[in-house]
Amino acid sequence: MAPLLLHVDLACPWSWLAALALERAAQRLDRPIEVCPVRSTDLRERAPVQSPVRRRTEREDLLRRASLLRTRIKPPDRPGEHENRAMRALAAAPEALRWPLTKALLQARWRNGERLNPATLSAQLEAVGAPAELADADEAPLIRCAEQARARGVFAVPTVTAGDALYYGSDRIDVMERDLGGSPPSLPEHDGDTLPVDVHFDFADPESLLISVEVERLCGRGIRWRPASSASLQAALGDRDARPEAWVRADLLRQAEEAGLPIDLDAPSCRTQLALRAVLLAGWDDDMGRVLIHHLLHARWVGGQDLADPDVLAGLADEAGFDGAALVQAAQAEAGRDALRDANEAALAAGLFRLPTLVVAGQRFVGSDRLEDAARACRIRNDVVTIGGR
């Protein structure tokens, strides 16, 4: 069977989680694993812009994902020369030793909290039967690995490639396994009481539609929709998504296909403030308001309709059972502007940096790919807590 190629950076704690999840998937698929060590800094032209809110949220996500994989993790710190030396050794290692050496070094660094100093590196080299002289390897093999990774289209780590397919992030390994004909463990529908789930969303984000079609099945009926403006969050915090647009698009289309949604990502862009004001005034947290939200999300991302057009918006509101003309007129007035401003301030106060975000008992789950994690968190009788299998 063709190998699964893991692109990994020892200085990245997500690489430890990816290695754990990939090992379990590879066992189920009966596939070997190969490793391409590559420094994150060798893949990007510039560092991503991240607000303190985003860094805090992503650290919480890291620790939560580690718990779901039944491991522990030492909070990340700045990489240093020790990590670079270990990366050079890994790149220079014979292919047959790279995977066991990767596991040993990642476990030492991120599970045991050890610095990859010369003593630790020497001990791990000895443990896997690798030549001691690898500790003094030069940069050339590591530079070649970075060039090979870029040629495959890798833009960040951890990334797994299987043939021509590329899976970025430890949370895409289940996707890879399904694509290769496997059956990773899945989360069943809820069958008991659940905690309330706040879904903070904007019609401008196609991920909001992806969440809307699955959230009640996975999280129960206690869904509270919270409209806000993605543009306002970005303007307030200054965050910039470093993921390539082509990858984001392909990932959205993949999620839409899995959900059976004929999503239209080529629809002309439109401002969503008017639609957000309308649902805020329509009683967005009652049954009719939820109907309107679902209707507008489908109209925008399946029908390609322009929610900034007052006539279009009024017609859609009519179809959802409202007096569309009156609702749009109110949304255009001061009350609509005040309602959206208050909603944006509430989103910032809740510690959000991107939409959609699901919030369960103070925990933030960012993006449609964290829906199942939010579902685990909201289940009061939480029988299914692990991911990636045992």
C-alpha cells in the first residue's frame, strides 16, 4: 500500500496530535507512514497576524484536542536552536528510522515536556537505533525536505499527503481516512439532554450554512443563533487568515459535498449588514427567527441571492412568514443599526475572533470543522469523548 506522508515540525505541538491520530488511522488502513520534516518558517512568506484573543482561543483548542486524543500536552513556547538541531537530525535520518524517531522526539517534547537539548536528542537517537552522528547533521537535508514539501503544495504543518491529495491539520486525518475507504470513529446523534449551544454567525460565511444543516442533529434543539458581523470582528482585532484561498475553497466544497449541499462559492460577494439587522429585529431566537436564518443562509450560499438588495431581502422574509417590506424598513432605520452594533460588541465581549463560532458553557469552537467537538461538549451524558479511535 502507498505510504501516508506526514509533514511535521518538532516545534509545533499540533504535530504531536497529528502523529497520534495518523498512527491510529494508518493501522486501520494498513498503510505505512513516512515523514518529511519541515520547519513552519520555511513554508510561509510572512508570519500570520494573530490577535491575543485568537492565540488564547487556539491554545484552548489545542489542549482540548489533546484531551480528546487521550494525551497531554505541554503548552507551546518559542522554538529554539535545540528544536532546529533535532529537525536537522530527523531530516538526515534514514527513511526507515524517520517515523520512530519522529514519534520519540514529539513525545519527549510535547507529552513529557522535555527540551530537545543534546542529551535528549542523543537519548532518542539511541532509543530508535539511529546513528549518534545524526546529532551533528547540517542544514542541507532539511532544506531539501522544505523544497519537496513546497513542491507538493504543503503550506503549513502538520500536513499529510496521500498521493496527490493534501490534508492540512490534525483534524483532517479523519477526512483522509474516509477518502481512502476507511471508517474512522464517528459521533452518533445525540440521545439525551444537551447544554445550550450559541451559534455566532454571519451570512457572509459559508461555514455558517454548513453548521446550520447539522447542528440540531448533533447538538439537540437547544441552539441559540447569535448574528454578528465578521467584518466588524476583523476590523476590531486585525486577524488575518494565513490559509491559502484555494485550500479554503477546496475544503469548503468538500464539507458541502459531505453534507449534500450544492453550495455556490462563485456567487457575487454582497454586504450582509442589512440581513443581519433584519434577523436581529425579527426575533432571531424564536422559531420564526430560526426559520428566517436558515432561509437566508440557503438563499445566499445555495441560491446565490444578494442579501444586500432590500427587495430581494424583503421577498425572502415574506417567504419565511414575515412582512418583508416592514422588516427591511425597520432594519434600515436606527433601530437596526443599534441592534447590529450591540450584537457586534457582544461577540467581542464573548472572546470571538472569527465567525462562525459555537460556544458551549464558555468554550469556543471556531469554524464548521469544530462542530463535532462542540457536540461532544454539549452532551450532558458524554459517553463519546475521544477522536481518532483508540
